[in-house]
Amino acid sequence: MIRSKIQTLRYRVGKNSYLIILIHQSAAASAQQGNVLASNAVNILMHKKSARR
């Protein structure tokens, strides 16, 4: 992984609220011999905040 940037935006339209996640990342791989795999896969885990404190 060379670089990863995550930006989150929250919008509210009426009584609905929207969460937008923008992910920009790049990966590169190189080898002298053999096979190389560069992956841009992302794992996202989201939790909802509880209403109680």
C-alpha cells in the first residue's frame, strides 16, 4: 500500500441523515522474479452509536 486517504461526510436532508465515505488509495508491487499481486481491497467496519450514554 503506497497511500490511503479516507474522508467522511455527513449530510442531513429533512429527518434523514446520510454518511458518505470517500476512500482514495493506491497500491503498487514489483519483483525481480515470480508473481506479484497489488490489491486495492478495502475492509470497512461500521458501528451505530447507541442512544444511551
